[in-house]
Amino acid sequence: MKEAFIKLHVSVLIAGATGIFGRLISLNEGLLVWYRMLFATVMFFLLLWMLGKLKRVSFRDVCKIGSVGMLLAIHWLFFYGSIKASNVSIGVVCLSLMSFFTALFEPLINRHRISLGEIACSLIGVLGIILIFHFDTRYRLGIGMGILSSALASLFTICNKKVSVGYTSSTMLMYEMGGGFLGLSCLLPLYLSFFPVASILPSLTDLVYLLLFASVCTVLLYILQIQVLKKISAFTFNLTYNLEPIYSIIAAMFLFHEAKELNASFYVGLGLILFSVLLHSAGVFLQSKSKPFFSLFVKWKH
């Protein structure tokens, strides 16, 4: 059990590093996501092939899973766009609104009643974002992109669950990465016409970062999560992952000195968002007491 908890916290640290890589890599967000999905697809394919777990999927399901992967690609575009337009702290804080959008979208998509408790809890986080947005005008573009990123992450998670029946998460992830890569390849020429770059090829430094990004923050992260979920409850997993934005913000403060860029309204807003996350976690815990909470679908939101 001790080893599982160590792996859990290592995986949270790795997840928190996704925003750091978004700042370190000098490529624009379109190329960054395109390369990440390309390398991750190849790595997942080789891993599954070597382990003998490469499964055949029907063309119809490949299209379904691939379209969800395209939704993930667009979410990543806005997430890393938010980081590049503002900073790491803003990008990861905005992603905390995912629970608010899930409380809105899931009842509409799955056709069940909206939970007023979840909406009320999530509105505290929305208030935190409004506070940051209103008092810190420097990052409004980054906040706007971060909010869109959070909404897309919520849609991705909901759609992921609808198409995941009958397939392992490893198979799902490989086809999602591949679908996102192919879809983004079609859109990239248009994207680069609006946001031109001097070269689409990464520098040697960026190439090293991209390979680390795909291998550590995608493939290794997934492997650790699967291993941890075999030993630790889903509630403990989710609760621990609430530390992810904190790790990202602390790392950004040390690496990029972002503490100098942030004012008091950011920290008050962050406090409100964290309070809403704790309330949501408490609600999940109380619900799990009355209803078994056996499974968790791995969320690939960054």
C-alpha cells in the first residue's frame, strides 16, 4: 500500500508538470498539441504491440473514439493557449471549473435531473474565477481560453464514458490520440494561416521537451494511474488529484517566478476555487458512504 501511495503522489506531480511543459516548449499551442499527440500515438502503439495487448477495433468505433480524441485535442489547444496567453497558474486554475461545466452538461447529455447541490458548490469556483477576471485585466484573454478549455474538458470526459463500453482504457487512449492527431492535421494548415510561425520543426531543446512530455506526462502517467487504481480507492485517487493545480502553481512560482505576476485577487479567487473543490470532494465522500464507488475512468484533461 505504501508503494501505491508513493506512485499516486508521483503521478499527481507528473500531471502537474503538464502545464510547466506548456510554458517551457516554445512552439505555439497548435504545434505543441500536434506533436504531443503524434508522439503519444506512436508510443502507445509500440507499448501495446510489445505487450501483446493491441486490440482490433471496428471502423465505426474507431471513428467514434477518434472524434472524442479530436475533442481532447481542441481542449488541449485552449488549455495551452491559455498558458501562453497568461501563465501556468491561470491555466490550471481555470481548469478547476470542470466540475461546474460537468454539473451543467452531464444532465443535458445523459438526460437526468440537474443536481442543485453540485451547481451551488461549483458556483463558488465560478465566483473565484470572476474575482480574478474582474480585478486582474492583464490575463483576460488567457482566462477566457482557460474557461473554454475547462468546458471542453468536461465534454470530453462525458463523451469518453459514452464510447468507452467494451474497450480497455489503453486501447481507447491510443485511438483517441490517433484520432486527435489526424483531425488536428487537417485543421493545422488553416490554424497556421491565422497564427503563422517561422518553422513547424521544433528546435533540439523543444524536441527533447516534447519527447519527455509525451512519454512521461502521457504514457507513464497513464501506467501509474492504472497501477494505483488497483490498490487505492477511486475516492482517495480523486481527492489526491485535487492537489494537482497546487503543485503546478508552486512549480511555476519557482521556475518562472510567477508569484511576482500575481496579485491578491488571484489568491482570494484561488482560495474560493479550492474551497469549492473540497466541498465537492466531501459530497462525493458522503455519496460513496451510501452507494459503492467502485470504478473511475481515467480523465485525460491536460
